[in-house]
Amino acid sequence: MTKKALITGITGQDGSYLAELLLRKGYEVHGLIRRSSTFNTSRIDHLYMDPHQVEAKLFLHYGDLSDGARLVTLLAQINPDEVYNLAAQSHVRVSFDEPEHTGNTTGLGTVRLLEAMRMANVDARFYQASTSELFGATPPPQDEETLFYPRSPYGVAKMYSYWITKNYREAYGMFAVNGILFNHESPRRGETFVTRKITRAVAAIKAGTQDALWMGNLDSIRDWGYAAEYVEGMWRMLQVDEPEDFVLATGEGYTVKDFLQVAFEHAGLNWEDHVRFDERYLRPTEVDALIGQPAKANEKLGWRATVHTPELARLMVDADIEMLKADGTHWIDPVNLASWEA
């Protein structure tokens, strides 16, 4: 029988790559999307087929993690084999500006979904998108046993989601796992996240439509991998015999300055000629260094990152240069938006 999966956050970077992966594996994929007056499905438009066609395998449903009753109804209707909770207010710097909203969606949204599964009597395997931001101030390397010390409302909300997932696993015998993923990027990354902000700026500067890139802390160290590879790890976590939590990471750390240098040099530019400082992009509490130790995933899942930060930066620059050529419009550095994200 065809397996069915429900993905919350299907229109995001990870959701789109995961939907592609599951469709390739023959799944029937259902996605939760929020109602909007404009379409926000650009990352998955290439996957969508008219649901009236017999070949259709991707189906979208309106709903929101703030609406528990709707989640119960949808789960009962779909009766999925696997549920991937990727939806969240996922921008760390924005979480300082919208802490209540972040807690409601990123934190309480998870328990609404877990409780909806229980109330609808859905026997599905559950994946919770946890994050390296859980570790916060705890020094690297960080693995599944490392002490949590979140340094943002986002990290705190994700810690609630982490523990409520473990609690439902232990209290109700649910197959529920946490994927503690370190930073994973791609050409589909949101435009105010630091890696994509950098590569878009490189493309625009190379094209002569932008001159300066405004940045915050350049000394933060992150473990950046390729999102298209990380969704394979998510899927593998739900295929093992017993539910466990796993770290996915490359195991290598680079500063924001390192990423800048690789990205600009790939386009034949000197980053120091174009990067400017803006204090609005600083967090009230910084996370200095996140570097994962993925040995458990390597051993038990057979998962290993193959794309590392320098290659990722070059891949993203090439994609943004091609996208700017195809788009034919001028990009503007979003200096007045909330912030950049490491």
C-alpha cells in the first residue's frame, strides 16, 4: 500500500525538499498551508498537480498549528503513516521581536499536533524539527547528550517542543523523534537568513545593481550543511525500529566572515569592499558557536553530510546569479526588515 505523509511547513525550504524526497519514494504527500490572500507555494509549485488527475500524489490543506480542532479533523481525514512537523516561526532574531507568537507556534504548536494525533487515534510516526539553537551558550562540539542552554525565544520554544515530543513518546508509547539539525541552507533558503542574504547580495553586486551589504556579527561560528541532504536524515529517523533523537550536522564550523569570503571570492569580488556593519542585525543575546557531532546518525542511520560550507556557499552563489539573470529585476538589500539570521 502507498504510504501517506503529512508535512507541516511544506512551503518552506525543508518542506519542499522533503516533499520531493517522499514523492520520489512513492509516498502520497499531504501538506499543511496557511490561508493567505496571495499564493506562497513557490517552492513546491513544480511538484503540484491538479488533484483531479489520478496521478496526483501531492495534496494541500488549509490549516494552522494554532488551530487544534482543525488539526484533529485533518489527521482523522488523512490518516497518515508519518507526520513531519516542520512548521515554526523559525527566524531567531525575529523571535526577540515576536516572543509570544514564537512561543505559540514554535512551542505550543507542537503539542497541539501531538495531541491531535492522539485524539484522532492516528497511529503515525512523528518527526519534530528540533534545532542546534537548543544548545545556545553550551560550547561545542554538541551532540545528543549535550546540555541545552537556549539563548533566544526561538530556542526556548524549541526546547518545549523537544521535551513535549519526548514526553508523548514516553507517556503514550508514540513513535516520536526529535531531529536536532544544525544549520542547513540551500538556494531555497529565506532571503533574510544570513547565508541567502549574502549570496543574493553577491549576485546583485556582481550584476552592478547593489553596492553594499549590511551585516551584524561576523564572528559567530556555525555548522552549515545542505538542506537537500538533511531531509534524507529526517526520513531515515522514522524508518528505524525504535524511536530515538538524532543530531544531523557536518561536524565542521565556519564563521560568518568565512562564508562571506568564500561567497564573494567565488564571484571574483573582495567582501571587504562591500560589507558594512549595522547594529540592528545583532541579537540581544548571541550564540557564539554551534558545531555538531553527528556520530550517532552516521552509525545508526547511515547518514553523512557530503556538502560542506565552502561548497555550499559556491552552490548558492551560482544559483542566485542564475536566478537574478532569469528574474531581470533589481534586488534591494533588506536593511529595513527585522534582521539577518545566523
